Amino acid sequence: MRKFVSLEDADFPKVLSYFDELDLNKKDLIMQAGNLCSHTYFVMEGCLHMYFTSKKGTERTVQFALEGWWLTDFLAHHNRTNTDFNMQAVENTKVLSITYGKQEQLYREFPILERYFRIIHQIGYGASLHKMKHLYDLSKEDIYLQFTEHFPEFAQRVPQYLIASFLGLTPEYVSEIRAKKRS
């Protein structure tokens, strides 16, 4: 939080009191399509991915979150409606969870945190725009190569099939690119 806003050391215990800590095992679901989206999650350790299942039954990853990242279906959370997405732990993961109501209380007690969340949402939205640009502008191979170059931590930790899903590629095609790159 200090990266974007000024918050006193003495305020952190009070801020943290608004959150619940959850320990997740690999593959645990913490958000399920069709259910109310009532929480936002901050990744302390581990990795989450958010995905939907297409009409053809294929899982399509739309977002990842590593340590220090926030993740939820922000539109459904804001509207307090059901989500179209699932969220799952990619590895053993520890998160902080906050409900919509507690987050609103947090903003009232610490108004500076509204600025913090506005900044992180702007950054996230900007990153989504760049992803869309790359999907339209680059070849499939370049999409993969650029992703692994800019986000090497994902390439090291996230299974290949999830990266393929996120980039709109097949796992087989990603294997071909990786084999070509090695030779």
C-alpha cells in the first residue's frame, strides 16, 4: 500500500482487522461461477487464476495473481451480483479476503485507501488494454514470447496449459514454441 499512498505504521493493524486470512491448497476454488461475488482477494503467498468455462466446455483463464496482486470479478463485486468466473489456487496460496461491506467500512475509516484502490484498478485496466492490443497486433508465437519475456515469474510457476489458456493458445502450440526456442 505504501507504494501508492501514505499510511502510518500504527494504522496497519486496524486496516488488517478488516481482512480474513485464508490458506488455500493447490486447486482449491475460492470463487465459483453462478455464485455471489462477495469478496476481493489479496495474494500474500502463492498464485491464483480466474477463468470461465466456454460454451464448448473449455476453461479460459482471464487473469492471474501472484504475491502482492488483488483479484476478484470486480464488476460483479461492485454490483454485488453473481459472477461468471471461477477462481482457483494454482499452488498452495495464502490470501487476505475482504467483503464488499467491510471494504466500504475500510474506506470510511481510511479514505486514503480509496485512492490506493483507484490506482491499482487503473494499473490493472491499463494492463488489460495492453493484453488486448497484443492479442490483436502480434502473431501467436510473439504473444507467447512477449508474455514469457515480460512475466518470467509466471512462466516459471504457472503450468503451461494455464498460460496457453490465458493467451488464447493451445497447450500443444505452446509446446511447439518452447521446443523451437530450445533448438
